[in-house]
Amino acid sequence: MINVIKVRCPHCGIEGQLLLPEMDAIIVGPCPECNKSVLIFSGKAMPLDTELMTNGNREEIYRHLFTVLRKFVRERLNLVFDGEPSEKGSPDRTRTGEHSEPQRKQGPERDGKQAPVQETRPSISAKEVKEFLNKELPLLDNIHYFKSIFG
């Protein structure tokens, strides 16, 4: 079975679907609707500074990606330890109360809500995709095979 995840652009709110990438994949690219830069990691779309991603040097881009990913990981850890995501607008702090470097302001989502987190399953292998495309997909045209699978 091919796993698909839904993602929503954090800039314009348009929703789309992607084939589930490898769990450790970091996808960076433009939204097909608004053309602003988006980072997709662990099934979540996060806004990027398009100007910086386009015109920044390697170090600036690296720092920006690191900051966005660090914020995502911190929010996930806060959910685990505190049962709630970190508050928006509050200083980014570690558990010991130390300040980290300032965050660049990210664009708000269209409705002001966080995009829902899509639970993911383990990725399927390229071999499994190839087997499905070559063996099982053509069988779906066979009415008996189709009914044996879908009833």
C-alpha cells in the first residue's frame, strides 16, 4: 500500500498530498500555490523565509533551517513533557531557562491555527512500490481480484 500524507502550506493554507517520504527526509521547496518556501519534515509543513532561502548564503540558510527544525523539535518535546506545545510569542527557552538565539518571525497560517500533525506509518520500500505497480495495480482491473480485496 502506498502511504500518502496531507500537508498544508503554512503561508497560504492550500492543502496538498505527498507520497510519504522517508522518515528522516527534509523536503524544502516552494508551495505550488503561493510560491513561498516551505520545509516538510515528519509530516509537518513549516514556513521558511523565502527571501533568505533564495538570496542567503550557505551559512544563513543553514542557520534558518536549523532554527525552524529546532522550534519544531522543541514543540514536540514540550508535548511529551508538558502535554502542550510551547506558547507562541513567548521567548524560546530551554528547560534550564536559558535563552536561545532570537527566532525570525514566521508567516502566520491563514486561519491562525497550527496545521494538524499527520501521524505517519513506516515508509514502504522502493521494492514494495515496484511490486505494487508491476503486479497488484494491473490486477485491480480484474473484477474477481478487485472484489477479493475490496469486497
